[in-house]
Amino acid sequence: MRFAAEHGYSAYDVESLGLTGIAGSVSAAGEIHAALAVSGPEPRFSVETAESWLPELSAAAKRLEPWIESD
């Protein structure tokens, strides 16, 4: 959680499920309100591949920010 809060994303590999993914934060008014995630089967979607998608994932998460209501 600390890494995600500091860097704005988290990449993960769940070996027991054979799943790899990456999630980026969606913020409003300086607070994280949601996450946008992409995942896939580990043999075809490594952590390195997931992290290479970070620029596009971050851009997509940024486009969602206008629809997030802040309190």
C-alpha cells in the first residue's frame, strides 16, 4: 500500500492464481477515490510487461478524474 500511495500505481504477481496485473490510482481533490486495473495470465503478462503499460494506464486513469466526485 505504501508503494502504491507514493508512486500512484501497483504491479502485482499472484503466482497461486497465475495472474499478473497493474493498477493505477484515480484521484480527485488530491485524494485517491478509485483504481483502474489491467490483469492477465502470467505466462503472457509479466510484471515487466505490466509496468511497461504504466504510461497508458496513468493517462486513462487521469481521463477518469473529471467523473469522480470529491466530498
